[in-house]
Amino acid sequence: MAYLEVKNLAKQFDNEKVIKGISFSLEKGQTLVVAGPSGAGKSTLLRCLNGLEEIDQGEVFLNGKKLKDSSDFGFVFQQFQLFPQYTALENVSLAPSLHNLGSKQEIEQRSLDLLESFSLKEHVHKYPYQLSGGQRQRVAIARAMILDPEILCLDEPTSALDPALRDQVAELILELNEKGMTQIVVTHDLVFAEKIADKLIYLADGFIDPDYVSGLENSGEADE
């Protein structure tokens, strides 16, 4: 069995079926890209995996065990959703503090180390409005990773940024991939997708389009 197995997952809102029984798998350390047009169900899929939406049908298995909660998934929102009243350091350290995952000093040091690993050492005491879009995104990723998720999910990571930053985002995702982080990335940008994906699925009208499913190398070239 693959590291992540999603079987026959379905989700609807009222009478509208958004995801219509999709199945896919992902190996540990791989980056899966979920591509497709607006309204295809991409972000809803991520929200289902992260427990932000309840799954109506289907099963999710992680490392051979049926998923019972969403704590194994880290989530980076499309608009980052940083708390404006908190500094970068406070945003990252908030969740482990609320869950009592160490002393105040231990959590602060872990948060500082993580922010430094994302080249944010000089910005730890700045508020979100004082940061660039790329810096806010890195804070959001650090906030997701401080809880040591098994899988990091990123929802449209280029949409809230200047197009010129697309390559920087791709480099960051590839760096995380090299460190062994398993990732699921939602995007409508197929050029960006092929730069980062080990595997790509294309959602259309709630289904996976079989013509677009492919294994990809990080060189950006799809398998023939």
C-alpha cells in the first residue's frame, strides 16, 4: 500500500456534488500536484484531507492505517491567514503553545530555528503587514510545519503572489521535497505544476481526468 491512499472520496454541498468519488495514492516524500480549473473541487479536496470539511463518502489511509483525524496534515491557506495582531514568531509559536507541546522557551527556540531555516531570521518580530507576500507565505509554511505534519498541503501557493515570485515558490517546494517532506499542492498553473510535481492529477467537474494523470520528474518533463 502507498504511503497515502485516498479511496472513492466524495463531497457535496447541499445538492451539488463537488467531488465525485475520486481515488489516488502518493508515496512518502513525493509531491502530488492537484491541478484543474476554478470550481473543479481542488481546494475542497485539501479541506477534506485536513478535516476542515467533512468527507461524505470514501476512506483515507496514511501509512497503512485509516485516517481518524487531520493532525497528520499541515495546511497553508491560499491567502496565508496569518493573525495580523501577532508577529511572525508569535504566529508560528501559537499552535504548539495552545497544545502544550513544550515549555515557552522550547517552543520559542523551535519557532526561531524554523523561521531561520526559511531565511526569516531578520523578520521574526515583524507583523504580517510589514512583510512581503513571499515572506508571509514562508511564515505560513513555518506555522504549518511547527507541528511536524506527515503531509504538507498548500492551496494555490502562487495565486496571492506577484507572478515574478513563481520560481521562488517552486524552489521552496523543491527544497522541502529534498528534505523528505510529502506535499500536496493545489494549483491551476500547469507550468508551475510541472516544475514541482512527482505526480499530477487533474480535476475536472469533480472527477480525475485520466488523460492528465501522470508521473513527473522534478526536471519538469512529463513521462511520455
